[in-house]
Amino acid sequence: MRILVATSMIAVIALAGALWFDVPAVIHYWTRGRIEPDIGLLRLMLLQVVVQTLWMSASNIPAATNRHRSLSMSYMVSNVAGVALSALLLPRFGLNAIPISFIAAEIAACVHFVLRDACKIVGMDYPAFLVKTVSGSAIMSVAVWAAALAIQATIPGGAAARLTASMVFVPLVAAGVAWIFLFTVEDRQRLLGWAKRIAPREGVA
């Protein structure tokens, strides 16, 4: 389960980091300039995807083992709470209230309960898993943001050139940092073992 959650976090944090500065340009190009993007709202939505991935990747464990009663309850509560909180905050924060509300609701109703239940099913130490995953993801997020910021400062040209560089370089940074801070020694040994089995052997066509 650690590898499942870790690889999911690598992918989504790398994507969020690559889009963090240039996502308005993507929206502008996608809609042919018909929509003026709100960068604050878009960044909050990227953060929501990161938070959601943390618990949704682990939710595959209770779902696959048909032990999803608690998962269903957490999902329902987070959605109801997210909608209710959005209604309360909308007059003050505008559309930003929606991702803010759902981030708060998912942290409160899903992250702890879903991760705890998944760890219980697979017999994993929940506190150790939570600390390792959250701290590793936080370090990876900072490194990815710094890499994306460096690309903004050093790559000449428009948003297309910067976004292309980010899509290539940022995932490499995310994977490298995750290898050190997110994966455990056991995870790294297992991944190397899988890589050796997948790699073609010398002399084999």
C-alpha cells in the first residue's frame, strides 16, 4: 500500500507543480481566450487534487476487500460538509470557497479515517505510515515548487516553453525526492527488485 500511495502522490504533486505557475496559460489556450482564469482558484483546485489523492489512493484497499462501509460514510460526510461549508463561505470568499471547503472537509472526514482503515486491513503501523507519507509529501511539494520556480526564472520564451520544461524536469525532481524521503528502505528494495525482473536479461532476445 505504501508504494501505491507514494507513486500516486509523486504523480499528482509533480503535475500540480508543473502547472502551478502556467495553468492560466493552459486554460487561456484551451478556451481560446474566452475565459479569463483566476490563478488563485486554479491553485486551490490543484491543492484539492493533492489532498484528495492522499486518501483516494489508499481507498482502493477497503474497496478491493469489500470493507468500504466506513469509506462510504467518510465520502458522504465530506461531500455534505463540503457543500454546506461552501454555502457559508461563498459570500465572503467567492468561488475560492468551494475548493477551500472541500479541502477542509476531506482532511476532517476522509484522510485520517480512510488511511487508518487501509492500514488496519493490510496490517501496517498507521501512525508511522501517516508521518512518513505526510512529511515525505510535504518535502516533495517544496522541492517541486522550487524546481518549478527555477524554471520560471531561467527558461526563456513563453508559457509553452516553460510548461514543457516543467513537465520534463519537475517529475524527475519529484521522483528523486520521493525516493529519499517518501519511500522506505523496504519500498526501495522492492522497487529495485521489480525493475530487475522487468529489465531484459543479457543474452535474451
